[in-house]
Amino acid sequence: MESGSLLILFFSALLGGCAVFFIRSESKRKVKLLLSFSGAFLFSITVLQLIPEVYGSARPLTGVFVLLGFAFQIILEQFSGGIEHGHMHVHRHGSAFPYGIMISLCIHAFLEAMPLQGHQHDGLLWGIALHHIPAAFVLGSMLLQHHLKKSTVLLLLIVFAAMSPAGLLFGEALAQNSLGYISLYADYVMAAVIGIFLHISTTILFESSQDHRFNVYKSIAILAGAGLALFGFFLG
């Protein structure tokens, strides 16, 4: 299943980003709805599976690292501008290439795939994959706004899409104690990733929307995401 997981993570981000070449950014409402669904799904998986698992290790500083992960995501968003949860960026003439946005998004994608090692996190895999589709779409849209060549945008999207598979492989190495001294802190690394998930998912869920009708659809998307996670939890 690991090779399948790598492919799902890679192509969900790549195809989501490449969609910007064919779909105009006017479809912002659909992007927001997909984000709401994936945010609810990711939050539910984190609460139902990841938090009990990491606290089950009984490491004394687990809660501290959850908070550190939460804070680290706040820092990352100072550079990414919130693309992780669907914030669109308007290009300004003459602005430089957004290195901070690209690097922070790659770090985020790498870290969030680390808890996927093993076979017990299929629900989380799909949650991350769904989360990457709109995030990659917004990234691709922002790169086009900087008037980059389409070939350059495609290359950058490939780099972004490769980050989550790399994170999964790194998490696998941590779990198998293949990284020496670092592997001793695998539980704390996972706790920090949980903090990142909590920040991303709650930000998506509680950001305000602009019109009342959209709130209704957003509520349906949130309930559907949470319901699907619960369904998978009880089946598992």
C-alpha cells in the first residue's frame, strides 16, 4: 500500500495544481467547499485516531509538542499567507518570486504526511490528499499571477507534489528506527504534526464566509467530512 499512498499523495497535489491551466479562478466557491469538507475530515481523523495514538505513548512532553506544532504552523503561515486553507493572493506588478510561500508550503506538505506510516491511517491519507487539491490549485493560480512560464509553474507544482511522498518516507524511516538518534523522538515529532493538523483544520472550519447561502453549503460540506471520518472510524 505504501507505493499506492505515494502515488495518491503525489498526483492529488499535481492534478489539483494543474487544474489551474484549465479552470478559471472564478470557481473560488467550489475550492472553499472542498476545503471545508477536507478540513472537517482532517480534524475528525486527528481527534479520533491520531491524538489517542500519540497520547497512548505516555511521553511526558506530548502536549508541549502539540502546542509547538500549532505555533510552528502559525509561523509558516506568515510566509505562505494562508494558501494551505485557501487564501487567494492577488499579484502586484513587479513583485518578486514568492520564495517564502513556496518554501513554507513545501515544509507544510512534508510534515503533514509523516504520520501516514503503516496501514492504519488510510482515512488520514485521503484527508491529506483532498486537502492538497485546493491548496495546489491556489498555489498554481498564484504562480501564474506572477507571470511565470507554464513550464516553470508545472515544475514548481511537481516539486510541491513530491513533498508529501518525501514526508511519508521520512515518517516511515522514523517509525522503523532507521534514523538513529532522531528516531528516539518520533512520538514528539508526530505530536508536533498533530498540532499542525489542528491549526490547519480549525482555521478552515472557523474562517467566516461572505454570504449566507454559502454558509449553508459550507455546513453541509463540514458535516459530510466529519460524518465520513466517523463512518470510517467505526468500520475500522
